[in-house]
Amino acid sequence: MNVSAPPSAKQLAREKVTGLWIAIATPFTPDGARVDEDALAASVEHYVDGLKVDGIFCGGVMGEFWALSLDERKRVHELVASQADGRVPVMAQVGHHVFSDTVELCAHATEHGIDFGIAMNPYYPPSPPAESVRAWYEALAAASALPMFLFNTVYSGYSLSPELIAELAELDNVCGVKNPQGLEHLLRVQELAGHRIVVTDASERHWLELHTEHGFQALMSTPALALYQRPGERPVAEYTRLADAGDLDGARAISERLGPARDAFDRWMRQPWLERRVIPIAQLKAWLGLLGLPQGPVRPPLVPLTRDEEAALARDLDAAGLL
């Protein structure tokens, strides 16, 4: 009897990492002491059944991974995978400054049926040289067979060059990259490595152009899918469907109507980082709460929005037609 070989990591990514992926927050109980497991399960259900996302990214920057214990990180990954229950693929952020903990998170992800890991750039010691970063990913590939995405986020304090990403793409289990960098950097990565790994960006604002003009197969991964959409009213999904059907004029018309929502996103989700180096998770959780998906507080050193800030956010969302 002939037994076919299991698909490679790179093949799995080509097959499964498509369409619209959500970045999911980690909800906490009102005192911030514990992960709110019921709220997390409700969020997954809202995204999978209500918003019809194509995949879930959990335990990442928007998931406050740095504020979670190792056991809490495992529990979040486990709960998301369990609630998704194979309906959509799940990707878990496994990067950590303790290498053995990264390997442990990979093993846990494999054990609980998580489809992909994603490891943000090694972030401490700060700004390591390229050869150290290369050695870190090589060691991770040797320690775990979990299909792995690179996570070239500015939150790590530095960026991987397109040339280094292309080198890392040669590793057997490296199958993709989330590359929220400038457009020139992104397209250079696609040129150098796109034939070996799935290259993705996190910007909904540029998704239609990247998808239709440059062949990008996934939007990976943005909370904008939850902030702009609701069950029965999913403009990002609709313009993507129209584009895939060849109706580019219809797709652009729907996309252009999202201008006010994107302006609110820039004001509340981009400016805090660009102006004050504040990761905008308090803003994200407040926005989701206004849409009826409460997430609880943020953990220190992040601070919640003031009442005046929450009121200003509500006014902006109302003006954008999102409430």
C-alpha cells in the first residue's frame, strides 16, 4: 500500500493561509487578574461564525503576549484552537526572549492542533546583528517542525531586511512572513522570497491593491476586520469577494466607502504608536467594547482610556457609521 508523504510546511501555508485573518485580543476579567475564558470563546465564535474570517492569529502583539505568563499563553492558544475546532486555521505567536520557552510553546501548539506558529523577531538583547537573528531561527527550525511564519514587526525594535528574510525562507519549516513594513520593503520581500514562502501584510488599507495587483493571497492579520465589520455587514469580505470574481469596479466602490473607518483606525490604532510609542491595545479593547464585544482591561504598563478618550472614540466611530 502506498502512503503519501505529509505535506510540507510551505505547501500547507500555500493551501491554508489565504483570505482574511483576524488578530485577536486577549480578554481579561474585570480586575485584570485572569484571562476571561468565556469572553475569549465568545470572541472566537464572533469572528468565525459572525464575521466568517479565514483564519485567526492569537497571542500576538494585539493579544498582549508580553503581559501573559507562559501558562496563560498556552491556555490562550489552546482555547482559541479548541473553540475554532478546525473551522478555520489558527496561528499562534510563539516568540519569546527565553528560547527554551519558545520551543515549549511550539511543542504545545503542535500538541493542541494549532496549524502554524509565528515568531516575532528576537527582541532582547535589543537590535541583534543579522547573523545572530539567523542563528536564532536556524536553532528554532532544528528544535521544532511546527510550520513557522516570521513576524517582522516594528514592535520588536528593528526590521529584518528583505535579503535576510530570503535566506530564512530556505529553512524547511519557515513557510511565510507577516511583514508590516513599508510598501517598497514588502514588494522586495515578495520578489526575493515569494516563490518559496507566503508573504503577507497587515494593512487593510492596502489589501485590495496587494491582492489584485501583486498577487498577495492573505491579509495577515489585522483587528480592522472586527473594527469595521459586523455579522451581516462585512465590507472587507465583500470587496474581496468581488475582486476575486473579477468585479474590480465594484470592489473599489465598497473599499472607498471605508475611508472614514480607516481614518478612525489611523487616529486610534496608529497614532498612539507613531506619536508616543504606546501599543494601542487599550484603544482596541475600548473600540471592541463599543461594538458589543467586551474585552476587559489592559495589563500594566498599559493604561486604560480615560472617560474623555472613550467618549471621543465613541464620537469618531459614530461619525464613521460604525456604531
